[in-house]
Amino acid sequence: MVTATCHCGRVSLELETAPEKVTQCNCSICRRYGTLCAYYRPSQVRVTVKDGKTDTYMWGDKSIAFHRCPECGCVTHWTAVDPADPHDRMGVNARMLPPEVLVEAQVRHFDGAVTWKYLD
């Protein structure tokens, strides 16, 4: 079990395992957020928010919601809006993990801006 937290600690995500791979995407939102996504099934992640809930942002086809801490503003994860989404995955911002956990993960580069293909 590993735990990812926002800067102030209000939002935490408990993951069953440390990520072996993380994705750096260059789509219009990921490059602005500066996230590295680790993908999990929602059943593998326990999200805890002290005193409330996360703020969310959706754009485009509004199929995923980006969650951020309402206190410190860190983007913590994204979730599918439709609970019946066939992909059964969510993205955890691996930059919220302790550095010693993140350094072990392979970084993959994904062209979400043009080709929708991994570049490595």
C-alpha cells in the first residue's frame, strides 16, 4: 500500500501498489497541469478528503472529471464521469506520491495532442 497526498494533506489516495509506469501526456490539459498519471481500477484506490469533497473540472466531451484539493489546489486524480465506463480506470497524479516511490516508475510519453500514441 502506498499513499499519495496533495500539498496540504487534505486529499489522500491509498493505492494497492506503487505504479510501475506513469504517463506524461502532452494534451492541452495534462501539459498545463504538469501531471504524471498512474492508471488504476477505481477499486484499487481509496480516496479520502478531509472536511468535504474535491473540486472538479470537466471539459470537451465531459467524460472525465479532474479532481483537485479545494485548499491547496493540487490536481490529485481524474475519474470517469459515467460509472459504466468500459475502461474501468482512473488516473492518479503520481506527482502526489513520495519521491522515493515515483523515482522507481518508468515514465512513458504519450502524444495526447495529435496522434494518441505512445512516443517511446
